[in-house]
Amino acid sequence: MTVRTRILILLGAVAVLAAVGLASVLHASARADRRDHTQAGGPEVTSGKVTLTGPGRMVFRNMAWGPHRDELTTVPATDPAGPRTASGVKCLRFYAGSGTGVCLQAVHGAVSDTYRALILDSRLRTRDRYDVPGIPSRARVSPTGRYAAWTAFVGGDSYAGTNFSTRAAIVDTRTGRLIPSLEDFRIVKDGRPYRAADVNFWGVTFAGDDRTFYATLATGGHTYLVRGDLRARTVTTLHTNVECPSLSPDGTRIAYKKRVAGLPKDAPWHLYVLDLRTMRETPLAESRSVDDQAVWKDARTIVYALPGDYGADLYEVPADGSGRARRISAAAVSPAYLH
């Protein structure tokens, strides 16, 4: 092969790579441009006043393409697919309780993104800011609004795999006191003190006593439901194979996702409800794998997100194992029901 031929081949390869790069940029630009335009047949979204004190409403992150994508929006809880009122506040994950909200945000930088947690008042004004060490995953507020929690991935990107690490933090919204990691709490596993280097926590959910919480503990290749005590700074294992727990309004049951043998490795979960008194598990009627921390709409109904055309859609299913799952809202995620 002559030098001239080699040069021509090199120039041709460079031209192909340049064309591919340009096409990728143009495709990304076009996709980003489409995200800014209202989707045909999508939900109606308009700017307006959004608060965290209106009973009978649902507040959530709007995923519909258009000028209000990623904003917190609200609808009547009885009409979840109805017209949405958008707040202008953007969140990746969100939750609220008793007029207090937690909003996990991305801060876009020139080289990479960073993340933060905002504590919001009832009018969605920022009261406090906290750095989040990785990609936000879960968020919760206690029923009284006294405590907020969030989970972030700090290594890997999926609960489905084993190569990940998480940080679960809890903050006292009254005093601003932050517990940056539950890994500092004393662990009681199977009735005995336990320590291990591979401990991870995620998916905090609060009881109404401003002391008790539940979460997932992962260690030794297994996951456990733990009950935490904010005053004693302890967590105690209660049940195995529990991820992303969500406590019922009366504090007697836990909704959660459970790994089921035989399901695909990238979609291994089924929704269950655990009776905390009897430790009896009830499988729910949703047949698809749910990678979410479910929400209790009320004492009878579980709400959760599944992948949709614009990111995620919300579904509901009875909490007693009966009935069937049904979609209640398209292009939506991170719901909180206001009471």
C-alpha cells in the first residue's frame, strides 16, 4: 500500500467520523428542541400557583415534553390525568408531607453535573440547600414534615446490578441538622450487633412519631427491611428481601419491591405488601417489574411509576392483592398526595 493510498484512507476515515459526529450532534439538538415543544396529544399543562397545603391534590414531576417538562405540577387526586398546573420549580425526585417538600435537583456544569437537595416550604420557596453526593434516586418527607430523606447513587447506576453504592441521608427540617449517611448508625442484625464494609442503605420511609423510620439495608449479597430509631441512632433488621419500603398511612404495612427468582436480571422485582404485625407478605396484582419506591394514595391503593414514552407513567393497584393495575397518569413521576 502506497503512502498516498494510506493518506486517502486516513482522510476518508476522518471524514466518516466527522459526519457521524455531526449527525449525532444534530440528532441530539433536534431531540432537545422537541423536548421544548408541547407533544401532540399530551397532557394540558399551564403555569399557575402550586402549593403543598391543598388537601385532595397530587403534586408530581411533569415528564411531558414542552416548556414545563421536569417542573412540579399539580392535579386533583380524583382526576390524575386531568389538566396540570405547573409551578416553575424543577426536580428530579420529589416528595412532600404537611406542607414541607424535598426537591432533588441537578446543577448543570460545564464539565459535569452536581446535585443538591432543596427543602421547600408550602409555597415551594427554598428554605435550605444540601449537597447530594451522587445521582438522586429516592426522596421522602415524614408525615409531620419534620424530617426529609434522600438516597443517591455514588457508584454504578442501577439497583438491578451489584456494582453500586448508595448514600441515604436524613435532615431535621426544623433545625437543619443533617445525618449525611445512615452508615453511621449502629446495626442490629438478627438480634446481634453487626458491622461490615459493604453496608448500603436506601429508600427511607417515615412513621408519624418523628422518631421511627424504615429503610433497605444491603450487605453480604442480601437486602433487609430495617426499622430505624433517630434518637438511639440504631437500625434493626426485620425481614429479608425488601427494597424501597413505603409505610402505609396507619403505620401497619410496608409496600415494597421484592426480587423474585426466575425473573430477568435487569427486571427482577415484584410489588408486595408486608403486614408488620404478622410479617405476612401479599403479592400485588402488578405483573411487571417495578423499580420504584411506591406511594400510598390511601389505605387501599398503591401508586408507582413504570417506564413510558416520555420517561415514566403512573399506575395504581389495590394494596390487598386483588384487582388489577391501571395507568392513571402519563408522563409523570414522583407523586405526593396532599392531605
